[in-house]
Amino acid sequence: MIPEALSLELTVEPFVAGHPGRHVEAVLDTARAAGLEADFGPFGTVLTGASAALLSVLPDLVGAALAAGASRVSVQVAEHHG
């Protein structure tokens, strides 16, 4: 059974400290367009929310990053408590 709420963390490369680049901004824009709030941090972008919403937008997030020049997108999915 899929948990009700998830935490989704995406690490988008290449990584340049202080300059997120178009590939990272594409993830943030895609999340906002889906009505989700993304917490952008130095090591990744974290989204939390309803499982159905996050799992349905995941392909779009990865696709947006790759289309904008990402060389790698790592995804971690965990049950969200809180």
C-alpha cells in the first residue's frame, strides 16, 4: 500500500554552487505549475505532499530537468510523517 503522504527529493546535476542553472529552475517551475511547493536547498529540491500528486508529476519533473540540460537526476522517495 502506498503511503498517504510522500517526501520527494531530486538532486539535479551538474551542480554548481550558487548557480542552480536552467535544469534546476525547470524542476522548480514544473513543481509550481503543478500547484506544488518545492523547498530548494544546496543538495537537492524537496517536495512533500499527497502521494498521488507527487507520483503523477514525477515524470514531468525529471523530463523538465533533462530537457533543460541536466546530465543526471537522482530521486529519493520516502514516506512523509508530519
